[in-house]
Amino acid sequence: MQKILVLLLLAVLAIGVYFVIKNLGPIPNLKPNSRTFDSNEVQFVYPSSYTTEPGPQSNLVMNSFGIDSNIGYGVAKTTNTKTGHFRLESIFTISRTRFINESDNIDNTESQCYVQGTDSRFNFEDSVMIDNINFKKSQQYSGAGAGNRYTQQSFRTYHNNYCWDVTLTDHSSSDYNGVDMNEVKNLEDNSWGELNQILSTFKFTN
């Protein structure tokens, strides 16, 4: 008898919870400060502090990898330090291409997708899973000159007969006069962390 009463109480409680949830309406967005980029090919989530960039934006990065890109998507944001003159651009770009290097007689095959191209600093050997899809990643590269510094890393996969490249880029510019280097490090660490978070949400939609 006691067990029956307990079961009845649980049933009443479950019905009550159901009506409360029903009356609350749609579940609110758990990431109110995020946006979703959704094309007919790819999707990813990015912070609202980023703005979308047109396809040609990808060429800024892709040319350094020896790729002739024929389609691209991207988001970016710019941050300045509170002290001194330091400007940091955080750039997330996606490019789709059939041409892996500058030779006209290269076959469009999956193996060619991971050819390093014209820049020998970028080798695609290590694998990483993103949305259950195997990507090959380059090593992280940093270079500087004339007050500018770049940190880049590229991830490639072969999908629907195209080579896809997702590239993370930090581009900073500064004369470093009066700049707090601890603030710079925090900005760069946060930027790289955000770019990797965006990467982790990437998926193909077809």
C-alpha cells in the first residue's frame, strides 16, 4: 500500500512538472552571447563580438598555404589594449578549393588535399576529430616583421570532392610603446582560446 501511495505521488509530481515546463514556453538559448553561422555547406557557432567577413577574406590566409580558394567564409574581431597601441585581429576562415598547389596538372584527389603547398612550414600530418570528421592539422606557426605578428594554424579535410581548409589566425600590430605585455599575453591567450572554441563547433551541413 505504501509503495502504491509513493507511485501515485510521483505521478502527480511528474504531471505538475510537465505543465510548469509547458507553460514556460521554449527553453531559452543557453549561449545568449553567441551566434550561429549557417550556409548551405557549413555551420559553426561564434561569439557575438565577432563579425562575419565576405568570402575573399579567406584569401588573406589561404595564399600563404599555396591554395587557390574558390569559396570562403569567415568571422573576425579586433581588440585593442587599454594601454599603449596594440591591435589584435582574431580571424576564423574557411576555404573550399579544388586546387592544392600552383601546378596545373595536379589531380584533385584526397591525398593532394594534405600537400603543404608553396610554404614548407606547414605540414599536415597529425589528425584531429571535429564533429566526428577526421581533419589533418598543421603545426602552429608564428612569424613577425615590421611591427606585425601572425600566429596561424590550419586544419584540412576532404569532403564532397573538395579540399576544405579551416584556418585560425591571430594578427597583431603595434609599436609596443607603453604597452603592458601581460595584457597583450592575456589578449592573445583569450583570442586563441576563442578561435579554438569556434573550431570545435564546426560541422558540415551536407
